[in-house]
Amino acid sequence: MLRLLATGSHGLLGSNILPILERYYTVIPLDIEEWDITDRDAGDRTIRECKPDIILNLAAYTNVDGCEDCLSLADRVNAEAAGIVADLCAHHNIKLVHISTDYVFDGEKDSPYTEQDVPNPASVYGLSKLSGERKVLDACPSAIVVRTQWLYGHGGVNFISKITQIAREKGVVEVVDDQRGSPTYTKDLAEPIRALIEENAAGIYHVANSGSCTWFEFAREIFDRLKIEAQLNPIASVHLNRKAKRPRYSVFDCSKLTRDTGFRMRPWPEALQDYLG
Ligand SMILES: NC(=O)c1ccc[n+]([C@@H]2O[C@H](COP(=O)([O-])OP(=O)(O)OC[C@H]3O[C@@H](n4cnc5c(N)ncnc54)[C@H](OP(=O)(O)O)[C@@H]3O)[C@@H](O)[C@H]2O)c1
């Protein structure tokens, strides 16, 4: 079996997809305690010891509002360190899969974003992730950059656990109705990532569950399915007073993934049903 080393493996995405990828690869899960990706020498040592065929770079500074106050940390982890990982992969002849985000787009489009659309991030997080993508592909053109969005999954706090908790505690939940995207079940990224590796793909790919909704519509669907009777009110994003600007519209066109691998992402309501069990 090929050896797949994952960075940032304790995070939301890692803890959900690595158990699936273990069916196909010998997975070496590492997080910041074992390899801080900002440390090139540690990376070089780790690679020499672990001898991976593939590196899945899940490590990132993902606090979107926190990034607005910590520009240098965002840049160091999401951009510089992504470049370090890519450099090491190129040097050691390792296939790299790097994860990026819909926040590289400003959200001003009204039809699904393709990989050809020109990014224009509206937040520090988005800027740092875009810079990371560019450094990755400059250093290692054979890398696969998977852009995804609106992740939810098991473990930790996520949108679903947050709104269901507020519903239980307060009986009223306010959710923004002016941001449209595609909620994506973390586990649904495992197979397309494998398919891209198997096809020896390279470059940027959009990968998200199909269909779209606003966060309010997503919440409505969750409450209906869980038979939660709390009041759900739509609000505008401005009322949340968040530091970072989010894209108003960030639906992905994932047809490149289907064209190059044959893999088709399932609709978000089907994935949600699977998650809710
Ligand atoms: N969540 C989403 O909705 C979403 C959407 C689009 C794209 N993405 C992308 O998907 C990837 C995974 O995201 P996620 O949601 O799983 O994030 P996450 O839960 O925050 O996980 C990231 C992991 O990286 C670790 N980390 C941070 N700095 C590191 C460093 N210098 N070296 C090594 N590890 C480090 C974190 O450790 P600590 O927790 O100790 O900091 C954490 O375990 C990221 O690239 C993210 O940008 C996420």
C-alpha cells in the first residue's frame, strides 16, 4: 500500500477522512506536535523517517475572523508553510494534495465558480489561502489543490452542533440568509481525493456536495429533519458584526472533477441525511 502522510490530522477534516483513506493507504497522521509545517527542517526529517508517497496537507490556521487580527500567523501557516510543504514534496518526489477554500473568491458572481475564475479574496484568511495555493503550485506543479467549502462533520463544534445547541437553550435561532454555498460533508471528500490521486491529476479542483442553499435554508433543513421546533429567523450578515467578510455566493462548478476522474459529488441534502443518521 502507498504511504500517505497527513498534516493537521487532528482537525475536522483529518479526523473524518483519514479513517476512510486508511482503506486504501498506510496513513501516517501527524499534527503540529509531530510536524509543525512552518518548520522546514522538521519536515525534512519527518519525510526521511516516514518515507511517504503522498502528503495530504490539512494543516492550516482556520480561524477566519482570527486571521483578520493575525495577518502574520495566517500568512506563515496558510501561505509560507504550504510553500515549504510543496518544496519538500518536489524535492523528495512526493505527490502533494493541498486543501484550499471558496474564500479565495469575492462572491460577486451569480453562477457557479469554475477553476478558471479569477480569485479575489475579501478576507485575510482567503488571501493567505490563495497565496498558499500559488506557492504550492509554483514549488510543485504536480500538486493537487482541492478547493472545498462549508464543511461539517463529526467531532468538534460545527454549524449543525452550534444551531441545535442554541435551539435547545434559547428556543430561537437567527441564521444568515444572504450567503449561498454548498454545505459539504467532510467524509464526502475522501473518495474524490483518492480518485484525483489515482488519476495522477494536477492543479486546482473544486470539490463540494452538489446543489446550493443559504445558511438559513441549511438550518431549516436540519431542523425539519431533526424535528426541532425552535423558531428560526433569517438575518442579514451585517447583523453578525463579524470581522472577516464572507463571500455572498460561493457555489462551485465541480464538473472538472467529474470530467477528469468520473467521480460525481452527491447532493448536499443526501449527504446531510447520511450525517444525521
Ligand atoms: N472547515 C471548513 O469549512 C473548510 C472549508 C474550506 C476549506 N477548508 C480547508 O480544509 C483544511 C482543513 O480544515 P479543517 O476544517 O480540518 O481545519 P481545523 O479543524 O482547524 O484543522 C487544522 C489542523 O491543522 C493544525 N495546525 C495548525 N497550524 C499548524 C501547523 N503550523 N503545523 C501543523 N498543523 C497545524 C491545527 O492544530 P490546532 O487545532 O492545534 O491549531 C488543526 O489540527 C484547511 O486547509 C482549511 O483551510 C476548511
